[in-house]
Amino acid sequence: MTLRFSVLASGSTGNAIYVETDKQRLLIDAGLSGKKIEQCFSQINLCPSKLDGILVSHEHSDHIKGVGILARRYNLPIYANEKTWEAMLPSIGTIPLEQKYHFATGTAKTFGDLDVESFGVSHDAADPMFFSFYYEGRQLTILTDTGYVSDQMIGMSKGANSLIFESNHDMDMLRMGKYPWNIKRRILGDEGHVSNVDAGIALTDIIKDSKADIYLAHLSLDNNMKELARMTVQQTLEESDIEVGRQVKLFDTDPYVPTALKVV
């Protein structure tokens, strides 16, 4: 009896994360087409027809593109907070009333044998939130799409055995890159995305004397590289005497290739 997950896709082109126990199977966000998400599931030898529901973090297209089609195709319940429901309904098509469920920010729900707690993040969406999953004393926390990491977010992440954590951009690459200034300002702002350096600093506060597997997520295709994100976070952690490779293990995520199904 274990808690397991796979980062099916992560990045500005689309995000989807699969979480399961022996009795529950949940999809967190569906930011690719229905066909592409089905292909991601097939790569880890699973099928979305076995899902018990979809949790939605916020209404941006890279998190909801496939929500409607998957819900209708497989008769899946969708869980989101009230403001996210209002914001995403025009984009996901008609959803039968019996498949609509509310999951308020800052509350907890139990899905069979899996407890899930939601918490707010700072992003330019209606009411963005992410989740911590608890099962048999194990914890998985997902935290992406935030402009900064607050004390509350750090508190929600502490004790996690596995973390899926935003490391969106390298600040120098972003500042020198091709994006127009208004987009750069949005990404760098308090409702944008966390940089590699800030990810490392926040993870230092979260980890301290604990151990964790950290999956660096939501990397920008234009303003980051896997090796750079990993190197920057590792350097920041090691400057605080957190030993990478023993106390902490760092893993990549990819916009197109799912991570192997991993036990938390």
C-alpha cells in the first residue's frame, strides 16, 4: 500500500500530474489536449479511464486545456474552487452538473484512502491553489505557478517526502531574452513564477534537517535549462549545508516525457 505519482507533463506548454494509491487515482490539472494526455498515460502503462477525478489548480490554459474533453470522455468529476470554476467554464465546454464539485482554497478533502489539502499561491489567476497529499504517514506536495513562496506555502511543504516544486526561469536568461518587457515584468513579479535561485532559497527553508525527493517543475522552454535549474538549486542548498544526493535528491521533469511512476 503506497502513494505514487508521475509528472506527466510540466512546463509552459502544458501541465498534468498523476497521483494514486491502491484505491484512488487522481489527475492534477490537464493542460494538454486529451489525446496528448492519453499518450502520456500510455507511456507509464496506465489509462485515464481508471481515474477517479481531476483536481484543477487554476484556469490558465496550460493547466486546463484537456480538462473538459477528459471529463466528458471518461465521465470524471472535476474539483476546483468557486472562482476557478467561473473563470474556466468558458474554456472547457459544457460539464454536466453531477460532475462539478467545489474544493475551496485552504480546505481539505478525503478521496477514499487519500487526504488532500489545498493552499493558496500567488499567481495572476482568479484563485490559484495547489495541493498536499497525505497517505499512511507519507506526504507529496505540489507547488508551482507562484511568484514567491510565502511562509504559509513553506509550512504546507514542510515534512513532504516528495516535492514537485517550481523552478521556472534563470533570471539572467529571462532579462536578456526575447520576451517583451511587459511579459518579463509579469514573470518576475509577485504573481508570476519562481526563479531557480528563489526555488533554492525556499527549498532550503523547507528541507532543513529533513529528507526529500525534489522534482524541479514548470521550467520555461525559453528562459531555463534542466541542467541550469538543477545546478542552481543544488548550489543554493549546499551553501546551507543540505547535502544533495544524500539528504536531498533532485529530479528533472519534462514538457513531453512523463517521469516514471514513483513511490513517495
